[in-house]
Amino acid sequence: MTSELLDQALVEEATKKSGLIWVRGPGAPARALWHVWFEGAACLVGDGPGEQPLPGLADGATAEVTVRSKDKGGRLVTWSARVAELAPDSPAWEAAVAELKGKRLNASDGEAMPRRWARECRVVRLEPVGTTAPLPDGALAEPPLPTPATTRRPAPAGLPRLLLKRRGRK
């Protein structure tokens, strides 16, 4: 019983303090997702335009959540979660969205954001189940997922000249 309480406390404190969690849904790669810890679960919003993708996080599925240290970035704890999708405009959805709205950075629509989330996005809860997983012996680093948002192009020929010109003025 004491071990279970310690696991619960570790999961809650680590997840509350971390800005990102790594979530791996069934058949999907692990993704870094922003979240809010609310009423005993990590709440996420996504799968809409301009929001984070939530692959493999279907209602009733299980997921593996890895929490990192906010200051050092190292793995603190890995725990299993049951995925519960919240129905738009339900009391649980309203409460979770109120918390998520306060933590959402760089939203383009401000006060209209909850209505957009109700129309176009999903809000899910990741509820801890079972015990925490042991820390791995080795590194579990993986190459980044492919994305069209990253490009590798050579710097424009005039860029070094522009940068040096600005330094000379000071």
C-alpha cells in the first residue's frame, strides 16, 4: 500500500511540475505534448488546426507517459495511463478546458479558443493506472519524427556580410 501511495505522489508531483510529457499511444511513436495536471490526471487538447497531434490516444485506450525533469530534462518517471476523451460542453470538459486555457501559449483566438476547441479539437484525460515502470538501463534516444516544419538550406550568401555590418555599428 505504501509503495502505491509513493508511486501516486511521484506521478502527480512530477507531472504537475513538468511542462511537457512524452506520450506513446498504441501503435504510435512517443510525442512531447504540453498538458495540465487537473483532478488526478494529465489533460491534453489537440487534433485540431494549430494544436498538437494526439496519435493513438483513443477513448478507452492505454498510453505510456514519461515525465521529464523541468530543470535538467532527464527522465523522472514512466507511468501507464487510461485515455478518456471528454465530451464537449460536459461539466468535466468545461472544467478541464478552463485549466487548459490558462496554460495555452500563443493562442491566436484568445477568448474564442474554448469554442474552437469544442468544434474542432479533442480534449483527453490521461488517468494513471497501475504502478510506475522501472527506469531503463540504457538510453532510449530515437531520431526525430519527420516533419515539413524543419528545413535545411544553406544560409544566403549576403547574410554574413549583414551580420558583420551590424556588429561594426556598435
